[in-house]
Amino acid sequence: MFDLSEKLKALRKRDNLTQEELAFELGVTKSVISAYERGTRMPSYDILIHLASMYDVSIDYLLGFEHKNLLDLSGLTPNEIEAVKNLVDTMREH
């Protein structure tokens, strides 16, 4: 089982939000937020998307499918991406 409830609580506290403030932002009640954080209720897809966007994390992260050590290569040209891959491969060989 993943720890969505713990992550949601930690992210809310990180941003210094009360359950009431988060509930208002999401358009739900405080009791719904409390249920998410206790693990007795799962957020809908729409709520998960909103939470991921709001906290600047991926839905994979929220659901426990975190991929460690990923690099954001957006904005790089295909040649630059290939250069980064080659650099990583070279570093692994040593």
C-alpha cells in the first residue's frame, strides 16, 4: 500500500495550509481532506490532478510510483539530449 495520505498531509503542512484552506482550494469539505489524510477516502482523478499541479509534484509521486534520479530534459534539442545520455553512459563506465 502506498502512503498517499501521509504525502498529502506533509505537502499541505509544507505549504502552511490548514485543512479548511485546502478544502476551499479543492472545492470540497474539511471532512473530505481529513478522510484523505487518514487514508479512509481516496481522491478522485480530478482532485489528484489538482493536487499534483498545486504542489508541483507528479501524480506518480502522490501514488507512490516515484522514479528517483530523473532529469527534466524538456527544452533541450535532440542533439543535446543525446549528449546528456552519452555523458551519463560515460560516467557509469567509470
